Amino acid sequence: AQSVTQLGSHVSVSEGALVLLRCNYSSSVPPYLFWYVQYPNQGLQLLLKYTTGATLVKGINGFEAEFKKSETSFHLTKPSAHMSDAAEYFCAVSENNAGNMLTFGGGTRLMVKP
Amino acid sequence: NAGVTQTPKFRVLKTGQSMTLLCAQDMNHEYMYWYRQDPGMGLRLIHYSVGEGTTAKGEVPDGYNVSRLKKQNFLLGLESAAPSQTSVYFCASRRAETEAFFGQGTRLTVV
């Protein structure tokens, strides 16, 4: 069965500092991996995704993530945090099979200090 | 292009009442999902569907039923609401191998 673990339910950074949000997954088959962002009282918006091909993927708003099969990780990074990045971030995994369940991690709330 | 639309957006139920949440998508997606979001617990999958006429249980299916009679609609039913079902409910749809698109959520309070 697939699962996702996000280390750190809350992360706080200063404006301009590096953002690193951690995601580890388990999957019995090659996974599809996603990062979503949720702003208050809104739905989820896709930041970036890995399906096949290049393991370093770039997304919107300057975010990127690297798929590391050996570490079963898909950490999200951004070189310089902006106040507008304050939100909740979710990592998700989907196995490439007929079931196609989409499983989310517990989420990480990012706070950006001025 | 509406994407994924959930109705209603807000609802207050009394314990024991029933209701149906409607999810409609106009992207011709095969897969549809119902999640609940609770503080500190992320999104937990309730039920999902891989095509018209098919449904499957997710992580937390108890107390909920679903139906997918038409490809574009996925209904979530609560037969006898309980306070533990107070939550924000999200519907999502996707094609295989692609990302999911989410509705704006339904905030349900059971008193």
C-alpha cells in the first residue's frame, strides 16, 4: 500500500531564506508524485508533479522538487521565501496501476517571517 | 471552464439527518475522489471511483456512501450524520498519470 510522510507539520522561515519541505513516500510500484498548495479557505492547487523522465521538476512560484528513488523522497524547495508563500503544502503519491488511489501526506504549514 | 464544482459550499446538519454532497466535473476525467480534511490530519480518502458505475472504499469510508451514475458526477451521501463527520470535504478528479483537480470544498458542521 502506498503512503506519504511529511516531516514537520509546521515550518517557519524568514523572508528570503531557503524553503525546504520534506516528503517521503512508500510505494510498491513506480510512483507518480505531486506537491499541492492550499491557501486559507481555498481548495488545493498543483505546484508541481513527477510522473516520468527528469527527476528534478520545476513548478509554479519558483518551487522545485527532486525525485530520489534510492531515498524514496520528493522534497520541495524554493531558494528564497516570500511572504506570499505562507500556506499549507501537501505531498501526494499515486501508484501507476488500475487502482489509481491518490494518497496525501499530513501537510506542512509554512510560515514566513518578515 | 468550470473544472470541479462542489455543492453546497456550507451546510449545518443536526445529528441523525442525512444529506448528499454533489461533485461535478466538466473535464471528462475517469477518476474521481472524495476526501475529508481535518486539522493536523491532512486529506483522508473516503471513497473513489475509477469510472462510471464503479466505486471503491478509501481510508475512512465508514458512515459514507457514494454513487457515480454519470461520468461527470460523483455523489457523497451521509445517511445519518454524526458530530465526528464535521469536516471540510473536497472532491477531486483526474485522468490516469496526471494531477488531480480539486473543488473549493464543502464545510459541513454536524450539531
